[in-house]
Amino acid sequence: MFNVLLVDDEPIVKIALRTMIAWEDLGFPICGTASDGIEALGLVEKLKPDIIITDLKMPNMDGLQFIKELNKLKYNGKIIVASNFGDYELVREALLLGAVDYMLKISIKTEDLIAQLQKTASLLQEQQHTLQEQEARDQFMQSNLKSVKNTVLKEYFTDTSFDLHHFLHNKPIVLNLRDTPIYLFYITFDLDISAEHDEKTDISIAFIENMILDLVEAGNDIEVFQVEANGIIALISEQQLNNHQIEPMDFINKIRTLIRMYISLDPIIVYSHEIMGYVEARNTYWACKNALHINFYEHHPVIQVDEIDFQEDSIHTNYVDYSISIIKHWQQYDKDSIKAKLEAFIQECRHNHIHPDVVRTFIIKCLDYMPLYENKIRIDDPEQYEHLKKSLLYCKTIELFTVNAIQNFECLSLLTDTPDTPVFKKEVLDVINYIELHYQDKITLEMISSYTNFSENYLCRMFKEQVGTSLFSYINNIRMNKAAELIMQGRNYIKEVSSLVGISDQFYFNRLFKRHFGMSPTEYKAKTLHTH
């Protein structure tokens, strides 16, 4: 159906047109009539006609001026002009102004009028189809631009070497929060908190974004994008929250309630004070990631990023000294006493706000070092020992970490000095003895094989099975421990120490020593002198 407006100052013409055809039955109901252009303009705004049939000569405002006014209003319908003989110049000007057709009042026929209306209807349908296609293209482009923008922001926030402004140069992507105070909200989910959520690993970014938009009704003052599988960043301008009279904590509480209600997940939200621009926002995101580690010690569903301050290097002892103290404690008392000592150490780390990654690394290095320091310590099940050691990296709570660390120590046995109790097979003992005698010299696998009369492959396999580490790792560990002893004895030159343990390249020695002890030989020497 296409509504028609008739505009003519002669009533007889309007009556004739009304009675000429069954307008409504043909799909062209007449929605109104007007006597001049001024009256017609009021009806156009009110009735929104699809087709206007207008006379050209009228009082007050003629047809040409009426068409000009319609063009100013960006009228999207179609215009047919009605004229008399001799009005050809007026008709020509009307067509130039945008009219689609014309009719001669005196000679118009029923079939011609119907054909004219149907032709105009086809033009309208084609125009509507074109508009729909354009709207679909615009929507697609906007959606595609939004998707590209979100991908770019994700890359920028997760890759600190990513140059955002260089990438966006000459691209139709607009960043709206460059120079305005904003809040950053990092919304994440601990999907492993309970078994019932194991399958819910696909967080709907669009759903959460719509929740946020419903709360703040934002347009250009908000960016919401996914930075990882279970992490979302929302950047919201301070002004936008102020306009809705929402404090950051009010916003957080409402979002958490909606997510729990509709997704059945309990989010963790880390948020910032006011920050400025994308560079500061990226730095804040990494600070938020770091602040999440506080949940290792105690679960916090909402975290203010500036309130978290971890100590990175305030563990009072190095892992070598601590490992030796554990061994001596074990020898003096019993294995059960290690549990209490270990628990006390971990709780001390908690009290001093030591970064969980530092605690994990420290305990793992102790577990690496202990079997190598004391030959009487044996790993009962090397495969299980390595598995438990790796699991320490992924413990999300201090309670689970403590349990796993104790289980690791349970895999160790302290052997007695009873002569008839074999520690290693004879060939392995021969290798150990050879290393003890020749660690100051250049040692090759061929030399050890020749000394023991066993093949190189057999020796490597047997040594790894018995000792729990590779042959050359064992040699390097022996050399590093001997080097540490020499340093503690007061050897002044690191180059001399390096040479005395069979390593001629001092730079290589420094790398091995730092990897083994977590500090350079010079730092170890200074720490030793300070301690003793």
C-alpha cells in the first residue's frame, strides 16, 4: 500500500481524480488533499505520503516552489506533476527538480493513471529495496569495524610491543577515549572454582557488553572487548558514570549481580581509579592481572588494583641455604617435622605479601636442589616427583600449594649409612666417584664410558633412572656446589673459582651459576660475606 496526497487549487480536478479509479482497491489509498503548496507541506509532515500528485500553478505556493521545499526536507517519496497544455517549460523544470512523471489534466485516461501509479510504485519498491540493502551494508560495516576494533584493542592490550596509533593510521576506526578520564574494569572468571562450571568456558562478550550498555546507556564513551578466553575489559568514561550518578562500586555490584543471575558464574572484577588514555589503560590492565594473584592467599571477588602491593624479593634467604636447612632439620629430627617447617615458611610469605610466583619458584628450586646436594636423599618416584613439582606452578590457592609441596617432599627418602643398603647400582656409583675425582677437569661422555666399560647410551639411561637427573646436569650441579664452597672459603677471584671447577669460560660459568643459585657469583659472594 502506498499513500497518495492530491494537491490542486481546483476542487473539480481533485473530485475527478478521486472518482476516476478505485484508489484503495488498487493499493493507492488517498490519505489527504490540499489546495496549495503551503497547506500541502503541513500534510506531508503529518501524513507521510508515499506519492504526491501536485498541480504546478497554484496560489500562495506553486508546484515548483512546493517541490523545492520538499527537496529541502529530503522527502523520500515520489512526485507526479499535473499540468495543462502549454506548461511544458514548467513541467521540464519540475522533472529537473526531481518529479518522476507528469500528466495532462485534460486528457488523462483511467488506464494511463493506473499505469502511471504502478510505475511509480515500482520505483518506490526499488528505492525501498536499495535503502534496505544500504542499511544492511552499513550495519555490516559497523559490525565489521567494531569487530576489527575489538581485535586491535585486544592485540594492543595483550602485546606491549604493539603500536596502536601506527596500526590505526589511515584506517576508519575511531578511538573515543584518548583524552578523557576513564575507569578500567577487568572482568574475569575463575572457571575452575567448581566442577559444575567445567563446561562453561565460552563467555559471551556480547551478552556482558549489552548488560553494561543497559546500565550506563553509553555510546562513544565506552569500550568493551575480550582480552582472553575468560577476561573482558570495560573502559568507561568518568563523565558517563557521573551522568548516570553511578559510582564505580555501584556499577561493579550491579554487573556482578546480573552476571550471576543470567550466566550463573561468579565474576572477579579488578578496577582502577581514574586513568587517562589507552597507554595508561594498558599498563593498568597488566597491573590488574598482577593484582589477581592476591586470590592465591585469600579470595577477593572485587579488587581495587592500587591497593595490592606485592613484595618481589623479600624472602629472607636464598633457596640453597633454605634447602640445606631443611635437610639438616630432617637429619636432626624426622621427616614429619619438615611439614611444619614448610607450612610456617609459606605462611610467613603470606604475612609478608610475597608475590605467589616468587613463592612457587622458590619452592620448586628447593625441590630441584635437595636431591643433588645430599647423596643420601633419594627420589622414590622420579616421574611422580616431576609431575607434582610442575603442578605447583598452577596451584591457585595457598592451601592447595602447601598440600602439593608437602606431597613433593613425601616423594623424598633420607637413606641411612648402613653398609649393606645399596644407594645406587655399582655402575652409577662408579660414575659418581669419577665425577667427584675429575670435576676439575674436562669431562666427556666418552671418557666416562671408557672408565666404566659401559656404553654411553646405557650410562645415560641408567644414571637418569637412578639419580633422577641427566648425567651432565649432575656434573654441572656438582661443579656449582663446589664453586659455592670455594666462594664461601674466601676465594677472591671468580675466574679462579671457575677454573678450579673445570670451566675455562668465565661467562659460561656465570650463566650456569646464576641459573643454579638464582644469583650471580658476585652476588652470592657478597651475600655470603654479609651473612657470615
